[in-house]
Amino acid sequence: MPYSKRVQELFTKNGISVGDMVEVEAYGERLLGVLLPREEIDFGDQDAIVIKLKNGYNVGVNISNISSIRKTETHIELEKFPKITEIKQKPELPKISFISTGGTISSRIDYLTGGVAMLFSPEEILNGVPELQSIANIRKAERLFSLASEDLTPNEWKQIARKVVEFLREGDEGVVILHGTDTMHFTAAALSFMIRGLNVPVVLTGAQRSVDRGSRDSDFNIISSAIVATKFPYAVVSIVFHSSMNDDEAIVIRGTRARKMHTSRRDAFRPINELPIAKVSKDGDISVLIHNLKLRSKDTPWADDVFEEKTALIKTYPGSNPEILDFLIDKGYKGIVLEGTGLGHVPTQTLDQRNSWLNAIKRATDQSIFVGITSQCIYGRVDPYVYRNARLALKYGATYLSDMTSETAYVKLGWLLGHSFDIEDIKKLMLFNFAGEISDGDDPRAYLY
């Protein structure tokens, strides 16, 4: 919402307009910065003025707390983007391409207002992250969408898979995908299954902090991703992200093992039930931790880009009603992943049997609807042979999905259901290890890595 009438009157009285450098006395402090506009969708206090301080952060001050405000000599032209200069690339460096799906990591920024321009080209990437000039020859950069990651659907996963395959068939030695962070692990899992015959690294990365902030993490993530795309010896889909809050190391996480584990930390992505497959130092050195991966090759990749939209992921909880499952059955769903508790438990022997999920599970499996069970514990593997409740769910037709993450299980199930497999094939294939999503044993070092 725009500034209130009171604020606008204050500006008029003092000859101040948006873009002016102002000095504000408030709370016994002197604040110096650029007066910013308010966004139309800003639901904050309309009586608070917003100032961009020299350290890059914004501060809001209610005019009731302002003892004085004055305009200094400087006026800043807002929404003025840095000029893009032509940069001569080094043809001898490995060729890689970039794909953008949206988000601030793939945008040009006005460092004052935070305004973005969604233009996207090799020159813009090199201007924004000049360190890339000594790492790679950026052959192409293409923006497929400008979407927040929560707005992506399996249809967009298919488009990304097809575009990656197109670039790889044109000879790229690696591909970097710039992606919003919220659902990046879903996309990484989808590409791990949909891109068959992968012959070089495919890397997804993003940013937790806006690029106009001093604590931005985008540059380090992009640099580390380019290093993996050009130097990593293995052909695997991965997420590359900060290892810690510092800009000193990135970790490489297998696409089917990654999960966003924090809403805002720079090191939000962690590997689940295995170690990172590698680490990347700030000096560009790669330390490989997992070696049983497919090496780069001359294979011809292809896109197996299918997905059954009638696939669901449901979290069970105390008091969860099995009518949820009945609803999905009635709506024609073909497969459902239940995120159970502990070792893979769902409500079974409830005092009120109407709250038991057993009959709904049996109804689904009797109709050849796949029902899989994972654990909301996140770490560890499900096991139907420890407690009776899990054995009952197994008896009624549920399939226990080892140590797959719930998100990967959902993606894998939708991908398999997109083919013409029957229910018995689906049960077997859900427990077949396609892309490192299932491990043979448990590595105690991986817990809370």
C-alpha cells in the first residue's frame, strides 16, 4: 500500500520525494539513507517511512517517532539498473549453460529499491558474477519461467527436463539451473528420474537472501555450482548450496537425497540419510565423499518426461481422518504416499474404528491404487516388522518405502505411474534404486549432517 496521507503531507512540508537522500532523527538516533517507495502489495504500516541504509538493509520508522527529517543534497534515480557490458568469454573453458525458472537469483537488481528486471543472458550472468569468467564458457542462458518455486507443477518439471536434454545434446559439459528454494528438492528429484542416460553434471541452486542484501548467498552458490558443472567427474543431478552460514564451503547433495531443512538459513539444504556426495571449497577444490556414481560419458541423454497428476502425498497425524484417503480414491487418484509416524505407522487400532486407516488402505489397494508409506521423522527408514500396527498396514496392502524421503517418494511414484506399469510392477519399481534414492545401509555420520 502507498504511504498514508499523513506521510505524504510530511514529505510535501519538507520538500522531500522518493529517491531523496534523507537524514532522520528518531529514537535518539540519526539515520541516513535513501527514501524508498512502498510496494502496492505491502501490508505494513502506511505511516512508516522506509529508508535504505548504506549497509544495504531497509529500516521502517513510524512518523510518530520522527523528531526531524530533512533532505540532503543527493537525489538517487530509482529503478536504474547497472549497464550490461560485453564480456569476451574464453572459448577454451568448459561449455555450460544456465536455465532460470524464476526467483531473485536469476534477476538483475536495483540495489536501492530491490526492484528486479527479469532479463537473462550470458552477459548478464557474467556481469553479475564476474568470477565465472575464469571458470566456464557460458554458451547459453535461458529463462523458462519467472515463477516462485511453490508455483511450479510437474508440467514445469517436464519442461525443465526437456530443456536440459536439449542443452546436453548440443554439447554442454554441464548445466546449472537457477531455482527458487522452497521446492527445489522436488525438482531435483524429478530431474533425477526424468533425465535418462545422463552424461554430465546437472546442478540446481538458488538463494535464501535477496541479492540486494549484504548477506546475499547467491554469488557463492552460483560460483560453486559452475565449478561442479565444469569439474565434477560424475554425471548426476545435484543441489549445490552453502555448507554453513559462511562463504567458505558448499556441499553437493544428490538430487534424490536433498531436502530444505530451514526456512531462511543460508545452509538450508541438507542431505538426508547419506553424506553429501562432495564438498566445494571457496578456492574451487572439490572433495568427493561418495564415489559409487556414474562417471561422465558420451551417452546420449533423453527425457522420460512423464508424470501422473493423480498422485498425492498425505501426512497422517493424531486424529487424521481416513476419509481423506477415501476422497482421493473417489477422485480417481492412482497412487498415494502416506507420510506416517516413526517407523511408518498410520492410525490402525484406534478406539473408534472409524478413525482407523486400515479399511481405506485396503479399499485403495483392492482397486489397484498404490499406497506407499514413508516417515515424517525424515531421517531413518520405515520398517513394517517391528510393531503390530505397521504389520497390519502391510497386510492390508501398503508398501513400505525404505529410507526414501517423502518428497522423493511422491515424485518417483508420479513418474512411474506415468508409464503403463501395472500395480505389481509399481510396487517392485518403487523399491528399485533408480537414482540413489534408496540406500542399502545406514551411515551414522549422515544423521543431522
